[in-house]
Amino acid sequence: MRRPWFSLGPVGVDFFETAPLLLKESFEIPLEAEPVWGDLMSENPLAWCRILRGVEWTSPRPFGVGATRTARAVGGLVIHERFFRWEEGRRHSFFVEEANVPFFRRFAEDCLVEPTSGSSCRLTWTIAIELRAVAGIGAFAGRPILETAFRDTRRHYRSL
């Protein structure tokens, strides 16, 4: 049986400061910014994250504002993403347009890649969420699950 889809609200840049649930992590990476950005733009971005079962671009290249992806996560979660900010080679932000679970009112992510030297960069990843009332107390369990993506990203870049 197919799950129904639940629409989420769009966000603006300010949501990354005002969301009720904010997760933010910065990673110092011993690579130039270009290959790290390339990882984020690959055919299977974030493949190293255990909570993800796959991320698929659903827009043709070149990507930019308006680009779309579908992400599949553990537990059968599927989300459809739309990018609303794009600074090629440096930053992108998306919001979730719809999900197959009713937990989220708004959900967005921002990734910023900044050179810190000629051979290193910093990746700052922000996840911003506003839950629906239906999510209730059980939704707090989602925070540690999402944080595994940060741990997996740190491990991925340490192993290079």
C-alpha cells in the first residue's frame, strides 16, 4: 500500500536562524572546496550517510535555483526537495516540498563550502525543522537520527 503525501510549507533564508529545531555542524576538511562541492553535486550525494538510502536528482544539469531531488531514508521516509538558493561552487539551500510522513510543517537544509586555505575548506551544514503538532513527543527521537549524518560526514572526510 502506498503512503499518502503531505505538503510542507516553503521557507526563506531566515528559517535557518528561526526554526524551532536547528541542527548545525561545521567540518574542517583537508581538501580544496571544489572536490567537496563536487561530492555534494554527485549522482548520489551524501552516499556515506547511513540514514540515507539514496538521493536522486530529479532535475537536469546544470543545477540551480528550482532544481529538485528525491531523498530516501531509513524507515521508508521519502522527501521531495526544491532548491531556493544556489551559489555555484559555494552554497545551496533547499526546502522539502512534500514528505510521505506527516511529521514536518517545514524542513530545510543549507550547505556552505568555504575555502580556508589553498588545500582545505570548511563545510557548514544546517538542518532546520518545524514539526507538526501530530509529531508529538516521538519526534524528538529524530534529532539523534539526523545527527548521524553529521557523524558520518565527519568520518567520511577524515578517511580521505
